[in-house]
Amino acid sequence: MVLEKAGEIIVAPVKLKLEVKDGEPLEKVIYSALKHAIKYGYLMPGERLVEATLAEELQVSRTPLREAIRKLSFEKIVEIIPNKGATVRKLQHKEIEDIYFITAVLAGAAAGQAVKYMETADIEKLKEYQLQMETAVLENDYERWLRLNERFHGVFVRKCGVIGLVELIRDKVDVIPQNWFLITIRPNPLKIFMDAHERIIEAFIEKDADLVRSLVENHITINGEILQEYLEKIGR
């Protein structure tokens, strides 16, 4: 998967690879690899999932691969079209808008609720992830930046004390490609996000629940807007 940026070619920051864990069924390993590849943009919306090609790339047989693809279709991440095969589901713009609206509201509410439970160690963890993200930006390691970004948000979502909210938010986010594409759209987009993180950290330190909620909602809403811009740019 490649992109253009100011006349340059940019390679997507991840590859399709298996991460095998002891005792884990092969079907689940393949499922995780495909989901990761879709989430981080190696496999793009509308792209066909050719079993022969994927089986060769992953060095697996087609049977567990087919089961993994079927599971992704149940989650509406992949679409299986009779007589045509499977493709990464292409979301409609209104659908993306709705997903980000719901996610922004849920994450904002979780962050605001988390204020009263956040401890000094949690604030320090946010700062640590922020520093690591700055390093990832300097090293052009966008996949690492994305992983750290997820951990950053996970700190306060998990601290909100609402059972099941982490999974609810993840279920919404997992059906859309993540923001590695930010590097192709607005000037200094990662700086915009890093600045937002700094403001969120300060609001947590000040224990201002309303401000935290507002900042997180706005942060995620902007992410959705940039995704819409990107998909329009590449015609997907």
C-alpha cells in the first residue's frame, strides 16, 4: 500500500504479518493479523482480499484464512460479496461521521468521569506516553505512534469506572482505518494531536472534568474530520 505526499511516495507503516502466541488457534492469529492490517491501513477500504495472495503472504492454508475472513465479515469490517469474494468494507461518509460522533461522546464522557479516579501515577503514564510519541514522530515511526496513542487514550478510558465502556469504544473504532494517514493531509497534523494531548494532561492535573470532556470530544471529532478529508482525497 502506497500513498502520495507532495510528489513523494509513502509506504504504509505496517505489513501483513502473523504474531503467533503459544496455544492460540491459527484462525485467531490470522484474524488478528488481518484486522491489524485493515486498522492500520495496509489493507484499505474497498480493497479485495484475494485468498491465494493472502495465503501465500502469510504462509498459511486457505481454510483458516477463510474462517478469519468470515469472522471479520460478522464484525462488518469485511464484506463478502457472492461470486466476487471479500473486500475491506468501504464505509459511507455518513457512517464514519456517526461512528466518530458516538466515539467522541463516549470517550469524552469516560474522560470526564475518570477525572475523580485519576491518580498521580496515571498522570505520569500519560506524560510518559506523550514523550514516547514525540520520539516516534522524530523517528518517523508512525505505527509506534499509533500504538502509543491508543495507550494514551486507554489510560483514562479504563479509569472511568464504567464496565464495558473500553470494549464499546474499541468496537466503534475498530471498523475504521486509523490515523496513520494524518501525514498526508494537513500541515503538521501530528503536532495538532500532540498539542491536544498536552491540553488534556493539563486539564487532568487541574481536575477540571468539564474541560477534559470537551477537549477529548473535540480531539476525536477532528480525527474524524481528517479521515473524511483523506478518504475524499483518494476517492474512497
